[in-house]
Amino acid sequence: MSDFLHHWQLNTKPFEATWDTRFYYHSPQHQEALDRLIYLASERTMNLGMLTGDIGCGKTITTAVLAQRLDPCEFVVARCENSGFGFDELLRSMIAQLDPDAGSVPEGKFNRCEHLKRLCENAADRGRHVIVLLDEAQDMPEDTLRQIGWLTNFNGDGRPLLTLLLIGQPPLRRLINSNQAIQQRIGLRFHLTPLAESATASYVEHRLKAAGHSDGGLFDTESLLHLHHFSRGIPREVNRTAKLCMEHAWAAGSDRITPQILHDVACDLYRQDQLLGMSTAISCAS
């Protein structure tokens, strides 16, 4: 065990940037989002769903938990982690995930669509429903979105053969609203917002406990209040700031995250972000 983990009495680091479903926090809104997405999948008739939220609010980890919760005997899940590509490329990714033993993916848009439909039909024959998760969907070209709509026409015995979930930042809503045909097919919508003040404190405690701490009480009450205001309750920003606070406190030999430590880290992050903003502005102007 590293000195850092030993110092904090942890089994693993609690605030790393990579998402890990062990640390998923069931805030009221995240639980509601997860419940609705499970309902979307279990209904098998809703064609399209949409999950939106600001950057860092937990969309990706929520859909990762969704994929884990779906019974593999009843569902087949394919995930496109970046949807900012052409329709052909997304088809290739879906087919490769649903048919991993195939030697090659058919050439041509028509052949790929037909092959994907057959894969969905084969899954349905075995009692399984195909779920396709399309992450970063706000980057999807308008023409790709239009063609994604074709897949909602796949059906067997009058029932859809797959369900598509579009996941993205708020611009995704504008993209959807610009396409009436797709908009009418959206059977479920949910928008994730930042955590409330009390939820931020519970979120930090939860992650510390999930990392092995006995009670998750490493941050002073006032520190948690400052952490919420500095991070604006955005989970990714909470993680970034809390991680640096723990590293700073460890280096200083402190066994608590005090308001002063939070203040020092927040000021340093603010300066770095300001410098980055200036650097970007200079680069754009040159």
C-alpha cells in the first residue's frame, strides 16, 4: 500500500478522474435517472431515449451502471463512446460489438444496416433486446442523427428490435429539436443537474467509504461547504478539487481537510484556470 493510501487509511484512491462504477453515488436525481433508463430498456418499445447534463454531472457513469444492471440474459448492450462520426462508422462499431466473432464488417451502408438488423433479429429470437448507448451525442453530425433514425424502423412482430439512448451535453437538446422526425421518436428524456449542497457532502463521504475509509469523515464541515461552492456541485469538479486537497494535506502531514487547505487548493486551481484561459485566448488571437 502506498504512503498516501496508508496515511488516509484507504484501499484505493477515491477521487480519480477515470469513472469507476464502484464509486457511483445514488443521489436522488441520479437514482431517478437510472430508474428511468432501466424502464426505457425494460419496456423495449420506446425506440429512443435521451440523457443530457452539463459537463461532469455523471452521464457516463450513470449509463455504465445501467449497462451493469441490465441482465445479460435479456439484453445485449453496445456502446459508442464517441458519436461524433459518420453513420457508417457508428454502424461499424455497433456491428463489431454485437458480432465480435465476425471476421469482417460488410461494406456499404445498406449491407451494414441489413447485417445489424439480422443481429437484432437473432438476439430477439433468443429473447434478448439490443440496447445501443451513443455517448457524446451532441457532437453527432445532423446527417448522422437523421440516419440513426432509420434504425428505429427495425422491428419484429410489430415490436422494435433495439432501443437507442442518446447521451450528451445540453447542445444535444438543440440538435434533437432541429430534427422533428427524431424528436417525435424520443420516448424518454432526463437532464442531470449539479449536486445540491447536502448531496455534495454525502457524495464525498460515499466515495471515501467506497475507497475503504471507515466513516468517510476526512473533510471538515466548513470544508465541505466551501468545496460545494467552489465546484458548483459538479461531481467531476468535486473529484478534482477533493483529490488535490487530499494530496496537499498528505504532503503537509495533516490528517484532516481543513478550510485553509481547501482555500489554498481552490486559489491555486483558480489561478491555473485563469492562466489556461489567457493562454487559449492568446493562441486563438495569434
